[in-house]
Amino acid sequence: IRVCFWSGGLGDVYKGQPGEELLARGVIQGRLKDAYPPIAAIVLASVVFTLGHVGNLVATPLGRALPYFAQLFVLSLVLGWLYERSENLLVVVFVHAVYNCITFLSQYAAATAP
């Protein structure tokens, strides 16, 4: 758990997640909701959120990158829905942090398995 906290999971609460969620939900989704129905705003903000992570896999073959982007898109839809329902960025940041922690732990377990 300590490794997860500092290696990209819950530790990101102090680094990237608040900024990502403020931009994706607070600014982009919020502005889109002024012009479109909530579901359209969530979908469009999720596309932007997903495309914002393209740099994470620059040298990765497309066949390996597509599942990553599909997973991010679904995560973003869930986060967008949570924000729409709760109107609270802290809820979204916490869920994002838990997701990152689970992802890190599963990757760590796979990399260190005998």
C-alpha cells in the first residue's frame, strides 16, 4: 500500500489528479455543459481527457495502445458521470486516485510475478 501511495496511485492526489480533474471536469466538461446536454458534455470531455494521455504511449504500437485508450475513455466517462451527479471534484479526484492505485498494483504484481 505504501508503494502504491507514492508511486502513482494515491500519491498523485498531491501531483496530477487534482489538476487533471479540474481541467477535464471543472473547465472542459463544465463549459461543454453550457452548450450541450450533460451526456454530450461528458462524452466530449472524455474524448479530450483520453487524447490528453496520448503522450504516455508515444512509442507504443497501436495494437497495444488502443486498449489503454479504451480503458481511459471508459474511466473518464465514469468520472464525468460522478462529477455530474456529485458536483464535487474531490469525489472524482479520490476515485481517480484509487483507479491509479489499482492499476499500479496490478502492473507491479505482473512485473514481479515469478
